[in-house]
Amino acid sequence: MTTTLVRCVIAALSLTLIGASAAVAESPYPTPTRDGRERLPRRGTCPTGYVGLGKFCEALHQDTPRAYPKIKGAPCPAGTFASGDYCKAFR
């Protein structure tokens, strides 16, 4: 009986860790590319200064201001403006 309980606990922990690693892999925040530009997971229309490449929006230049996914129904935070489906920093 104890071994069955231990196996169930180990299985539950394994599934939790696998689910957490998948969520981290699909982060909605910018990640750097090898050449220093930023890449965002595509959530609709890419912001200005970014080009759509498959399921990502990639910055055209290294100094392109950062963009973050826009929360539906909420305004963009101070220092940013709405661009496509993202909030983009002024500079």
C-alpha cells in the first residue's frame, strides 16, 4: 500500500514539473536572438519595428524598443503605447 502511495506522489510531482517546464518554454516575454535582436511569441498583429516570422515577431534592429503582450481590456502601462496586439516602450 505504501509503495502505491509513493508511486502516485512521484507521478503527480513529475506531471507538475513537466507542465511547469512547458509553461516556461512558451513565455510571452521577449527573448534575445543570437544577433542581439528580440523575439516575441506571436499573439496577433506584430508591433511596429517587428516583423512576423512564423509564430514569432522579431525585432528589425538591435535597438528596437521592447514590446510586451497587451492584456485585453487593460490600458498599456505608463511609458508604453499600444502597437498591434502589444504594448511597446517609447524608448
